[in-house]
Amino acid sequence: MSRPIQAHIDLSALRNNLRVVRRATSARVMAVVKANAYGHGLLQAVEALHDADGFALLDVRDAVALRDAGFRQPILLLEGYFSRDELPLLAEYELTTVIHSQQQIEWLDAYPRKNGLSVWLKLNSGMNRLGFSAQEFPAAMERLKSHRAVRDVTLMTHFAQADEAPGVSAQLALFEQLTANRHQPRSLANSAAILRHPAAHADWVRPGIMLYGSSPFADISAESLGLQPVMTLSSELISVREIKAGDAVGYGATFRAERSMRIGTVACGYADGFPRHAATGTPILVDGKRTRTVGRVSMDMLSVDLSALPDARVGSRVVLWGEGMPIDEVALAAGTISYELLCALAPRVPVRR
Ligand SMILES: *Cc1c(COP(=O)(O)O)cnc(C)c1O
């Protein structure tokens, strides 16, 4: 027997979540599979999402791997190219690229090939991360429209607060103003905008987190959106003990028992990707029943309160997140978001599909 931790990837849940996207919009769906498909395994995720209309990621080697695996859809590089040397590869593999900077246009100017590339020109509409400013955007648009190396142009922007009260109106208004009367396809919406801002769906939507079964909103559960968790991280109790009032648990003795209690030790720690910042009280399932973590998470183990679970024993199944234990609740208790937890699943955790 090996260490009992594992991540189960439920590919039928991934397909379900793509159907939720389809029901929400009639736009084409560019499935975002960056960061190893948010930690789920790139190739398997893309196979499950094979009827998406396109795939978006960052690393040109991953894009090439998808082409080599036979996927014919547009594959979009979300940060574009990082040097002019990459341009021949983009053309050879028919990869679609974001262009977000003047530097990238200059590299393109020095590229001799004709009519090769599909590009997504990015407007910085307020996030101030990537993209041309409102002042620069019209000239960049004209330049690319007539560029000898460019076959077609899609216009895009990205929202900073699609999941929150201020919403998308200011960014959407700026994008619409700058792209009015243009024939090019347009793309704006991430998961939160797909679910909350239909006015921003345009021609292509770009869902990420919702495909993986997590809610993009702090105040709405994934389940109520019809989303199913794709990754379930589970392990087992490997030790159970009784402690007395006043006894401490874990590094730093940050948890001290107020009365006698049962404590279980789970084979899962921060070296597996469970967040060390998950405080005492982080929800966790043991034998399908909800309880809480106690004390600090250590590298390979964490502790749980079994006081209300008299039947729990060594070998009892523990679900850290996923089926029955929404990852969004774990993320909240750890002061982070599900995205970070999913992406941080450690390579040492065996994955089962
Ligand atoms: C990551 C990303 C997305 C997907 O965002 P979610 O919140 O996961 O849906 C969409 N567009 C861009 C440009 C991104 O970087």
C-alpha cells in the first residue's frame, strides 16, 4: 500500500460544466486550460472538453502538444509570444496569439511571412495588466488589420471585477466605444461575466474556473449554479488518539483542547497542495461527515477533530475538497480562492481519472 492521498478527476463533471456554459450563452466557447487546466491535467481535460470551440493557454509547448494530439480548434496564447523567434512556430502550428504590446507588433513587423497569423488584439480597458490603452488601441487595430503577416483579428479585453458589485459597465462601455462599427469578432467574458453579464458575451466567451466546477462568486455556491466539482482531493486517517483538556496539537501549539477530545491525523499536508494558511476550523469530510481541521497544517499531515465522529478510525476516508466538500469553502477558510488551490496540487499526489 502506498500513501493514501489521491486526486480524482471526474471528466464527466467537466463535460457537465461545459454544458452549463453552453446553456448560459450562444457565443463560441474558448475553454481556458492554462496552468495545466487549472491543475487537472491538460491533455485529459482537453479531451473531455473536445467539443469546445477553442482552447486558451499560455505556453507554446502546450499549444503544440494539443496540435500534435490532433485538436483542430483555434488554440489561443493568452500572453502571446515572448520573442520574435516564436513566430515561425505559431505559423507552423496555426496557433492564435494575443497581441497586447507595441513590442509584439514590432516583432511582427520584422517577420517576413505573409497572411499567417490569427491574432486577438487586447485592449486595456481598466485592469492595467496587459493590453493597449484606449489611446493606442485604434492605431494598433489599423496596423494589424492591414498587416501582411496577419490573417484575421479578434478584439478582446479582460474584466477586473466581473464577480463583484462594481461589475463590468465601465470596462464594457470603453470596449464598445472603441470597437463600434467594426466587423471583427469580439471577446470579453470570463466565467463570472458569462454567468452575470450577458451583455458582455459577444462572439467568444472564455470560461475557466466554472469549467472546473468552482463558483466565480464569493456569495453563490457552485452547486446552485449547476456546476459539479471536477477534482476531489482525498486521503485517509493514518492515526487516531485521545487528548486531554489543555493538550496542544501541531506545530506552534496553536490549538489547545478545552476538553478531552479525539484527534485524527490525515495523510495530507502543504507539500501535497493543501494550504498551510487553512486555519483551525477549516471544513473537512471524514467518512462523509463534516468536521474541522485543528492546529497548523504541516508538510505531510494535518489534524482533524473527531470528537463528534466516534466511528472514525485509521483508514477512514477523508475528503479535503471536491465531492461533498466545496473547494470554495476550503479556499475561504485559507484566505484564498479555489483557483490557487487547484493550480497548486502537488506533482507528488497520484491522479486518478
Ligand atoms: C484566466 C483567464 C480567463 C478565465 O477566467 P476564469 O475566471 O477562470 O473564468 C479568461 N480570460 C483571460 C484573459 C484569462 O487570463
